[in-house]
Amino acid sequence: MPSESQPKGQQKVNPSPAKRPTGKPKKQSSYLFGSKYVTYVLIVLLFLPFLMSLLNPDGNLEKIALSQMVQDVRSESVKEIEVAGNDVKVTYSDDTQKIARKEDGQELVNVFDAAGVDIGSTQVTVKDISMGDIFTQLAIEILPLLLMIGALIFLFMRFGPGQQGIMNIGRSKARLFVKGKQNVSFKDVGGMDEAKKELEEIVDFLKNPKKYTKVGARTPKGVLLVGPAGTGKTLLARAVAGEANVQFLSIAGSEFMEMLVGVGASRVRDLFETAKKIAPAIIFIDEIDAIGRMRGRSGAGGGHDEREQTLNQILVEMDGFSQNDNVIVMAATNRGDMLDPALVRPGRFDRRVMVGLPDLEERKYILSIHAKAKPINTNVDWDRVAKRLVGFSGADIENMLNEAAIAVARDTRDSITMEDIEEASLKVKMGRSKKRLFDEHERKMTAYHEAGHAIVAHLSPAADPVHRISIVSRGRALGFTLTPPEKDKIQTTKTELIDQIAVYFGGRAAEILVFDELTAGASNDIQRATSMARAMVVEYGMSDLGPMNFEPEYEMSDYSKAYSEPQTISDALQEKVDAEIKKIIDTAQERALSLLKKNEKKLREVSEKLLEVESLDAEEFEKLMGTPKARA
């Protein structure tokens, strides 16, 4: 798919309900109040009392009674006394300090006279610093209060009306793409012809609503785009807005949620109110499964949490549309099975548009879109590239060509070659190649393992053809054998599945045949083979147990059964299921071992060639093996 760059005219939608600007966003009143340092200021103010206590060390001195101070003066252990208001700081001969406190209006001289101590005849120095320290005392006692008041004023000025923040936390965070500035249309969306045809009616309704209302047609409330990640659901929604030339409000499902209760529902109300004021418009909610998951599954208690309140508000708002509101809600998800039934029923999301992976012709179109701005070498065969990319999404294709362009720029070359595209496709799907320091024995075992996969695939008529074999490590794999389908498939037959399981065991069979040893490198092959065999028995009915589904059944028809234990098959029947799965796996492994025994010479030839050149493409492999059998 084309890259989803942000169209011109995007702005943040957070106006007051009374007035909704559609032009440029309003500037902040000042740099200070819009500063990112507001958080740091608040943290400093929070710890201000502690900081001020550090500026007043006298607060940490030991407190003594006036009588004790008089006793210490009489014993000639005091060398200095400082009077600051009612506080009397006493410094002893060993330079330790203590503090006493006299009563209001009480004179220190009278205290000594009453005790019969002539302070004038002692060696004690008495200082009265009450007046000189008055400003310090005021600062210590009053400044924190003034700063707290200032902080409150700051918060109200920063987050008051017209500003973004606490006072407006319930406002929608949707981004508005201004009408007339949409630079994405259906021609920019590669493939998805069926989806685009279905959405053309939505575009026509937004352009010509009277055409439908005069014959009694109801306004489509919502369109749900369902498909794998990276297939262009968001881009398709923006293309609808561009084709219809209407306002486009975009928000992610997670942006409704906050820590505070009720914020999500408030933002939903604000979003729909905004859309009605600027109608005709499209509201687009990306990743709607973040808030639209089936209710009653949030925990053991099934509590009415914040997410459910937000979902309930969306349901209410979609029901509240009048016939001529001229607002359509579009949403995208790759987990359509998780959505609440009340959300996807007719009258809310009226249409469900499936956005799948692109087929051959659609991949060619997507490649042509992304190749326009890139220097492509004449040796690039786009038909071959498109056939190679079975299973790639639009985002994968864009990323692949971008990686190829990066490689060309890094090597300071002029154009993208077929080799660059091949390497980029491997990097996108399997990760960057790694030059591991292999032990020669490990390298040899890897070569035989990958050759085993390739030869079994080559000799199995229903298996996909070998495209590339390599003992160059990528990701967690020490080597790989690529067998992409020659064409796009919708159905898979039992014969194809059995052959594919045999291919999975080709590497393990080669290890047994050549080295009489087993390695942990086959763990992923075993996992995939087991999953496929289990699906054949449990889901597809491709075993002697017949056409029966053996998966656990979960009852989700009402809240009372939402958390009940799944209904499972009996232990006796489960044993038969396990036995059928094991029979399929054992048969596949024996078949792989038999094929390699009959072609042991070819196995050694392919392995030795891999050890020599590290990678073989389809043509080089077929030169060693000969023309494959006719494929199913």
C-alpha cells in the first residue's frame, strides 16, 4: 500500500462545544504557560516544604528547657547565647548547639535575675538578632504559602478555558483533516478492488445524500474494516474521505481511555458532537478492539469498568444519529472476532468490509506505486517479484522496497537491482543475515538439514516449489529453505497438507540418515508439523475419526456463562485424537526418510554445493536435481 503520510491540513480537534474552529489551531497564550517544563515546576513545588526545612538548620537542633540553659550558664559550660524572637540558641564550649524557647514578652535578663545569675559577670556573650533575622523568618514561614498560591494560579491559567489540559480532559483527542486538503484517493490505494467498490456507495452517499433519502434509504451508520495488520485499512478510510471531499476525524481506540473514570465516555460524546457540527464528515476509529471488545470478559467479576462505559457511550451515540446527520463512522481492526455483538449489529456498523492480503495483480500495482520515486535497474522483473511476494501485505512491500533503497544508498550505487530486492524481501520476513562463527561440523549439519527440506519439497508433487536454500543465518534460524506458493491459494487440500508435513520433517530425516543423530534445530519444524497435523484432525476432519470438530467449545451466549468451563470431548475420544495426530506425523517422517534414502546421492551433491556457495536459488537447485514432477 502507499505510505500513509499525514495529509496537509491536519489539526488537533479540542474546541469548546459552542465554537468549533476548522482552520489553524489557536496559539497558546504564552510560551511559559505552554512550556514543557510545567511538570518539573510542580515537582519542585511539591517538595518545597522539605527544601525550605533544609534552609532552616535550627529546626534540627536539640531542644532544652530555659531552666536547663540557666543551669548550664551557672556551670560555665556556655560561651554564647543568640536571641532571635522567642528562640534562644545556646552555643557551648565544645561548639555544640542547643535551642530553648521563651514565652512571648518574656525578657531573658529577667529569667537570669530570677535564677540569681548575674549574666554580666560571666564569660557568656549574649546577642539579640531578632530584628536582623525577621526577614529570614518571614521568608521561611510565608514563602512556601505564597509559592503554593502561585502554583494554583499557574495551574488555572495553564489549564483554564481555551487551553489543553486538566480542565478539558474530557474533550476528544481526534485529529481533523480539513475538507478539500485530502491528498489520498482510491487511485493511491493499491489493490483491494472489492473493498473499494463496496466503499464507493459510501462516497456517493456523502456526495449525494438526497439521491438516497428521497427513495427512503437509511443513512449507513458505520463501516467496519477488518483485515490483517499492514493491509491498508487506515489508508482506505482516508481515501474515502478524500474521494468524498468531506471532513475526516481520526482517533485511535486507545486515546479514549484515561486513568480517570468517565473520561472515555466524555470524549466519545465530544467527538460525535464535533462531527455533527462539521457534517458531512467521517469519524474514523483505528484499532477499535481497544475499546470494543466483548463485554463481560474483563475479569472474574465482569465489572462495569471504564472501557465498558466508553463502549456503551459509542453504542448510544451511533443509535442517536438522525436520518440526515450525514455522519458516517468507520473503524478498523484486525481482531473482528473480539468485538461486542452489540457494536457490529445492523444499525450500528451496517457493513463489514474485509481487507485481505493483496493477490498477484494487486501486488504488481502496489509495487508500481512504491517504485515510482526510486531508481530501478532494468534487470528487475516485476512479474517475478510479485509472484515471489505471496503472503506479503502492502506495508511489507513498501518496507521491502525501502530496505532495498537503503542498501543502494549505503553502497553508493545508482539503482536498485533484482539482488537488492531479493535480499530486502528476506530481511523483511526473516531478519538481517548474520555471519556466525560456525564450527565446521555444525555448518555441515545445517547444509544437510536444509538440503533435506529442499529435496523432499522437490519430490513431493503437492508441495510448493523451492525458491531459495541458504545456510546463512537469519534471525534465530541457522539456515532456511524458502518454498513460497506459485500462486495465491484460497483452499488447501489434504494432499497438500500431508506433503507439507513431510517437507517439515525433511531436515530431521537428513540428520538421521547422514549423521545418525538428532539436533535441536528441528524444534520449529516439529512445532509447525504438529500444529498442522492437529488442525487436520481437530478442525478440518481429515482423519479416520471423520468430520467432527474436537476443539473445546466456549459458551458466550450470555453473561452467566461467559466464564464457564469449556465443553471438552471425553478422555477416550481424546486418546483417539492424539493417536490420529501421531499417525499423521509418523507417516510423514517415514515418507521423508524414504525419499532421502532413494536420493542420497542428490542429497550429498546439494549439501556440498551449499557448503561451497552458501545459497542456491531455484535455477541452481534444479540444475542439480532436475525438473520437478508436475505439481498439483
